[in-house]
Amino acid sequence: MTSALVSIASLVTLFAGHGLPATPSTADLPRSRVTATIDVPAPELWASDGVARRGGQAARIEFDDTRIDSGTAAWYRLAYVDGGSRLQVFEHSARTTTGPHSDAMESEATAWDLANEALRSRSAGRSGAPLPPSARIRTGNQTGFSAGLIFTLAYIDLLTAGALVGNLRVSATGGVTADGVVTPVLGVDVKVAAALLTRPDVIFAPSSPQSISPVTFIESHHTRLIDSGYTISDWLALDQFRQAGETAARHHGTVAVVVVHDVRQVLAWLCGRTHDTTVCTASATMATVPIGTA
């Protein structure tokens, strides 16, 4: 397996995902609290080649219990807006207005379970604990599952003392499954463009944006069945992801755009980038959990 910084020179195939309706919700919040802190025109290139015009949004993770906001790092979820023409950053979000069985709410439940698993021993297994009301993340009327990855990171932060990754600013897109797989999403280019406005240290995505170069791409197996003689760490190239994080730590001020296919790869990269004991322990714990067959 190899690690490389690659330039994206051809179109990337993007798979099924969901974005935001054209009009963000302002339910239960004064309009001033959901005003974009950054609002600029989106490049027109996403309106060409038969692709509908899209805008992009980056929204800082904010919980219903706002008392815990100050204890979390700067995590930003990303979304696209079909028919939109702006790139926007929001530091606040409206309370969730979608139902309990919406993709967004189910993503929270999956992320909560993964976060608990990352912080427990292998023998403890999956927590199965219900998502407490205080851990509800404000998403307004967002639909879809593409924030599952960033939800998982924010929950690990919530469940541990102090700031999980210090003062790092992290943006991400990608859904997650119960076994930690990061699922493909639509609109990666416009999401990454919005993420860059948040002054991030790293952006995680399940596929490479065609408009950004270079991108950290590390070869790993996409199938979920491990051949005899391999460990989960081998299969997912976790050592290489950790080394890539260490390399990024030596280049302060440079944004890392990292393609990931599993939450374990994200934790390994963050371990290398920060050498934080909690992140590295969570990474080691998750590397021992059966990978599943999704």
C-alpha cells in the first residue's frame, strides 16, 4: 500500500447522497442567529455539463444543549443546495425539524453508537445506548445522511474531557454505517469549496474533489471481507493514514484534503496529526473491532 499526494485531473464519479432544500429552516431561532457569517458567490462550473447549479454550506456543529458548545472543537458539517448560487458558512443552526426516522436523525443515532464504541473496550461491544436529548445536533430542515462522519467525531469529542483535537478546525462530508464505513455522497466539490471558507486544518471526504489539488489519497481495500493473514489495520492502511497526519503536522497553515472510506482511517489520521491520547486510544480500539461485511 502506498501514500501519495495526487492532483485531480479528471472527473470523479459521485454516488447517491442528499443535500439541503433551497431554503434553510429558521425554526425556533431568531433569524439573526442563522445568518451566514460568510456568504460569497459559488463558482459557476457546477452549473455546467448537465449538473444543476449548486450552492454549498458549512455549518458548525451545535447541540440543542448550547451549554456544551464551548467544550467541543470546531467541527463543520457540509451540504450542497440544489439550485443555489452561494457558498455560505453558518456558526449557528436552527433546531431540527425533520422527523425521528429521517436520514439525518438516523445518522445521529448511528454516529452516537460508533462514538461510544470507539471509547469502549472490544469486550464491551456496541453500547446500544439511546441518544440522549442533550446530544441532539441542530440541523434545521437538513435531509440526508451525509453528516454521519462529522457527527461521529463531534460525539467522540462530546464524550471525552477537554477538546479532542485541540484547536484544529475540521470539516467533513460522508455518511457512516454501523460498522464504520464512510459512504459516498453527492456534491463533493461544492461542499469542499464551502469547507475552505471555514479556515480548516483538514477536510475529510469519501471521494476526491476535482477542483482541489493536491489531495491525500492512500490506497486501501474497498471490500469489507478481510483475506486471511491481514489485520484490520493492514486492510485499511491505518499506519499510512497516521503517517499522513504526522506529515500534515509539519506543514502548519496548509489545508489537508483527505479521502477516507472508513471512520478508522479518520481517527488514525487525527492521531498522527495531534498525538492526542484520547484520539489515539479511540483509533487503537476501533482497529480491533470486527470490520463487518457492509
